[in-house]
Amino acid sequence: MVEGSGLIERVRQMVSESNRIVVFLGVGTIIESGGENIWSSRECYRLESIYHKSPDEMMAVEYYSARRDQFFEFYKKEILSKNLKPASLYYDLKRLQDQGKIHKIITQNYYGLHNMAGLTNVVELFGNIHNNWCPHCGKRFSVDYLRDAKAVPLCDDCETAIRPGIRLMGENIANSMMTEAANACEEADLILALGTNMFDNMVKFGTRMYKGNRLVLITKEEHYMDKYADYVIHEKVGDVLPKIVG
């Protein structure tokens, strides 16, 4: 692991030399956009004090199936009400993409901030809050439709409960997505892990496939697994990216 002075300039040079960059977007990029990590200790405590259940329980597929009223009460208030906008870091990545340097973006974030910033070639491992559908007839519905529903949002054609477009706890990630992410990491000439850590399952999976020695971790929060990255910068992603994107 490399830290210390001169590191940002070194990373900037590596970025300029690379043309198959894979980017991991972690929860830190949501926080920099004004959101919360609902699995943090502080948020778990707050949510349990309100709903008397953990986020893991309320975001589980079993809870959605068996307690739909309570699920949507939580989902609409704690997830859909945020109305987040992309932080500047997303537009720095867009500049990098426009230079033809980004091979693939991999994320577990489901707010769709990458789409709002115009980013493409994104593997959304946990889905997207904007992609909602009726499991009976297949009709698609917007976030606003779900958010504005007085109770459980129902299809206006067949009155079936709408399926949120995110991966719920207990559901598998599609094999096609896992294969796409694995192939991208295997082909990468540099990995930028942003707002995450080396303990994160997404990062651990991707880095097992990566054959290079240019894994750059940029995150504000320190973690004991940081030592497994090749280069580590402990700053806000939005403060670092303008310095390394040409």
C-alpha cells in the first residue's frame, strides 16, 4: 500500500496512461451527494428506534412479500424521499468517460446518480430505484408514482403491487451482471475504488479478477483492510477527482 506526499500526482499520471479504467462506486459517493448509509451504526440505531426492526430486516424480500404495507412505509420515507442529486464527483467521472478512459462502472448504489450525470456502461448490482414494474403485466412505473401512492403502490391497470427496482436482501445478483463485472475487472488496466473499502463484497469480488497493480482506493473513511489496495488516498472523493482527471 502506498500513501503519502506526491501520491495524487502519481495517480494522476496513472490515470492519464490508462484506457480501460474500472470504477467502483461505494456508499461514500452517496454520502457526498447528501444521502445516508442506512447500514451505518448511527442510521441503524435511528431506524430501529422508529420501526423496531433493522434495515436488513425491512429491506429483505421476505418482508416485502409478507408485510408489504410496512415495507412501503419504510421504503418511501427512508429511500424514495431523499431526492438526491449527483455530487461533483459524478461529473468528474463523466469527463473521464468522455476522454474514452472508463471501461466499466460497477456499483451497489441504487439511486441512479450515475445516470443523472450521464454516465454509461454501468453495472448496477443492486438495481435502481427508477426501474419499477408490475410483476403481473410488466408495466413500468416512475419513482414519483411509488412515492405518491397513499399506501402500497398498485399497478393502475391490474392492481398488482408494484415491484421496486432494487435488489432486496436475500435475492441473488443476476449471473449476467456478475459475469460482466468480472470480465471488466479482468480486462482493467486501473481500478478506482471510490467511497468504499477493501472489505466491501463488491470490491473483494472485483479485485479477485483484477491482474494488475494499480488499484487506487479513494475514500474519506479509514478501514483496516485499506492495506490491500495498491494506493490509498484518505480524502473526500469529490476533492481528489478534479486533481487526477485531466
